[in-house]
Amino acid sequence: MKILYGIQATGNGHLTRAHLLAPYLRQAGITACYLLSGRPREDLFDVGEFGHFEHRDGLTFCFENGRLKYWRTLIHNQKKRFIRDLNAMDLSEFDLVISDYEPITAWAAKLQSKPSIGLGHQYAFEYNIPRVKTRLPTELFLRHLAPTDHSLALHWRRYTCHMLPPMVDVISQIKVTESNKILVYLPFEDLTSVRRLLAQFDGYRFYLYHPDIKSSSVEQVVLRAPSRTTFAQDLKSCTGVICNAGFELPSEALHFGKKLWVKPLSGQPEQMSNALALRQLGLAESADHLSYKALCHWLENGNRVQAHFPNVPEAIAQWLKRGGWESDNTQWLDKLWQNVSYAPVASLSANAISRQSVIHRPIERSAVPGA
């Protein structure tokens, strides 16, 4: 089998999922070619896993001080170039297209009648999940940005029978945890404002990653240039994570049992809905604004939750190998969710968060993939 794998590179979470899945695709004998879009090629880093990948401008989002700017997004995107790139796509050599919310590959598959699967958290919004109210134009834009025939939607709870647990690196282990070390990743916030806020807290050492940082420096707020290697090391050794309300990083933080505080991007319904879901499930604290008071409360009182997630990337690769994406078989998903659990770090052997209440909420058996 030969697939084209489209990755929305605006956020690192999409890239992380593809990094996790790539070796299992090879082990399953699946040939994968990759197309990345949404970020300038020169701004990509640690993408060697994808070999000689294709790059397109695609569609991206514009942000300012932690707020999504829709009008600027519409003006900034090169719509003529997008249409030209779309028309130039030839999918005749591929058996299947996988899109992690990447619009060119998704729309090319639709126009050329090539089977397609949407893989990612954004596809969970096709179902009844915790979400904030959005305006109809915004809803339509997000729903039709990267449409696919079928979907593998990811979430922290099984809200429908066709949903998967998060994709995380289940192989890596934590060796040492530093009690006062806090990892901070707020790429869409103003770097100077974040740095000034963190500098007000004594007794903690903040490791701050941001795309505007070009070289590392050591002080109370340790500045880190983007790097998959050092980021993974700091994530494993920290005691808490401060980040925007994406999906992949909060999932990794929960997997490693880190205290979690999220600040959703203003005007970004996916992140605002993620923050809502995390609060409802008791997995993290959140606030709409970065403030000394909110962070102070979390640093002193925040709870740590340990999540146990199965090897979802391996299961997806085996599912693709079997070629069952056109069927409505959810037995393999049932097995995955049976191995999901959440428990307070302070008492992993007792008082675990109930699987019944967190995971196995009554599901919509009438739901259809890609609906």
C-alpha cells in the first residue's frame, strides 16, 4: 500500500502525531509520502523522519498576542496559490490519502475521488463533544477546511464509538522529575509578556520555549529555542506544564503525569473547547488570560493526573494494513479504550478516576465515520 500523508504544520501537534506514526507505517509495510503545509519551509525543524517530503504554502492561521485573527487569516492566505497547488496534485500513484487537517491533500482526494481518512483531534468536532458556541461562518470554515471520507478522531474521552485515545510516545520513560521545574510552551503569546510574568515567581525554574527564541540562555526563566529533542527531555523531567489548549502537548503531559495549566487561544473554538473538556474531566486547570493570580493558585494547588494511554500509532498502522477503513468495525477501538485510565499521581493505586465516568460515556452507535 502507498499513501500520501498530509500534515498541517501550523501546530507542532500535527507533526508530533506524524512522527509517532511514521515508524509503525514502515513496520506494517506501508509506503508513506509526506506533504507539509501551513508553515514556511525554513521554519520547520526536526523533520528528518519524513524523508524527502513535499512542501506547499497551504492555508494557515494568523495570531496576535494569543488571539486568532480571522480577517487577517482570510487576507493573508494566498488563495490563488492554494488553488494552483490543488489543481497540480496528482494522486494516481496512491491507494489512500491521510490528512492530519491538511487542506491540499484532503481536497485533492475529494476532487479526484481518492479514498481519504482524516486523522487528528480536529475531526472530533464532527461529533457531540464539549465545545463552546461559535459563529456559523467560523463553524463552516473549520468543518470544511480539510474534509475527508472517513475520520479517526482523537479525544481524551470516548464521546462516540468512532473516537480514538490520544497518540503519545508510550515507549519513553521518565527517569528524573525536578519538583520546581515548569515547562512553558506558549508559541502564540507575546514572548516579552510571558517572560515578565514568569519572572515574578520565586522558587520555580521555568523552561520557556517560543518560536521567537533563536538561542538558549540560562536564568530563572530558561529560554529555549524550538527543538524536539530538548523539549522532550524537559517535558519528562518537569513537574508541571503551562501551554495553550491544543491537544497533543496536554495529552503528553497527562501521559507523563504532569500538572497541567492551559490558556486557550482567544477566538480559537478548538482550543476553547479543549480547555472546557479538560476542566470537565478534572484533568487540568485553565484560564482565558495569563495572570499572576491564576498561575500562583495553580503552582501552589494544582493537581497532577497520570493518564495511561495504549499504543495508538501501532494500532492505526495495523488497521490500515488490514484495509478496513471502509467498514464500520469498531472492535479494535473498543480494545484500545479498555486500556485507558486516569488517576491522581499522589495515589495511583487508589481513588483512581472512574473509567465509567471519564471514558465510557454512552456513545452514539448511529454515528458514521466522516459524518
